[in-house]
Amino acid sequence: MSERYVAIDLETTGFDPAVEHIIEVGAVRFGRGGRAQRFSSLVRPNRGIPREVQALTGIRDIDLLSAPPLAAVLGELRAFAAGCVPVGHNVQFDLAFLEANGLALGPRSYDTFDLASVLLTGATQLQLAAVAGALGVAMPVAHRALADADATHTVFLRLLDRLDALPRAVLLDLLAVTEPLAWGLRELVAEAVARGGGGLPEVAGVLVPQPPVSRPQM
């Protein structure tokens, strides 16, 4: 398929987009089988970085003194992500921060947390590192924006492969069960049915609603 995606991850000073600040942006633009392109930038915030965030990310206040302001970084991200569907692990966390700062990335998005919860039924943990490990995706660095976005892009592709591998009857059952629900991944299931041959069932023509809000994760 020709659709393009952009895996996005942010590091922030906290969880509330109304009061906290973005300190790093990472994004990976890719297609189902094409080469990935990467964008990354630190961001100079208007406040200090809490100690717990410094410990988690390794990003210190001194690292951001010469970083560009958020407006400049988001302008570059807007151009980089143009025409792509956003993908993320707990993607609503990242999209909420971007939207709070004036960047809306379109009406659709796909959450690898939600997709993994459907396809990795035996998993006891679904944070990004655990999902990556279950899928054999190397993740030597965590809680840095580009590294997490890169892992998310590979996780998403491997989850799509798993979705395609499901029996057609299972995919059709998923479509039937989720027809009345606001499930943002339903379109991916419909596309998997189409790739399996025979065309889409009538139920798959329903417009796809916006994804539900997922638990936040920096």
C-alpha cells in the first residue's frame, strides 16, 4: 500500500500539556516497505527540567541552552510529517502536547499500544520496551525521542505483519465486533482483509472514528 506514516515521540517535563513543556522531538517517516527518514531535535523550554525527568531521559538543563525554541522545531516537524498518518505508543499523549502548542497532525492516528493489546494476547506488559522485546525489536536506548520513535516504527510494521497473518475469518470477526465502537484501529483491520483478497465486506465501509485516549507515557 502507498500510505505513509510518521512515528512520533516526545520527551516532556511532565504529563499535563496545559502546563508542561516539550524538551525533545523525534519522528520517523516511513511506508509499509520503503526506506525510513528521521527527524530529531532538542527543544529549549521555558522552565527547568525536573530531576526525575533528567534521570529518566538523561537530558539536562545545560543540554538545552543552545537548542531551538519549540516554534521552530514544530515548524520543521509539520513539514516532515505532512501527508503522513501519525503513529505512536500511547500516541494521544504526544498528539495532545503537539495540539496544545498549535500543531494538529490530521484526523487519524494509530496507537501501537492498542494494536499490541489485540495482537499480543499473552503479553503481561505493554509498555514500549516490553512490546519491542516480544517482537524481537532491538531497543538499546529508551526514553529518548528519536530512539523511541524508531522502535515504534519497527514495532508498528511487525504488528501489521501479524495482523495480515491472521485468518480472514478472525479479521472479519474483528470488524463485526467493533462495528459500533469508536476503535481507531478498525481501518487497519479492514485493510488487512482487503490485502487478503476478496475485497472488503460491507461492514468495513463504515467511517473510522477517532482513537480513544490512552494512558500517558513520556
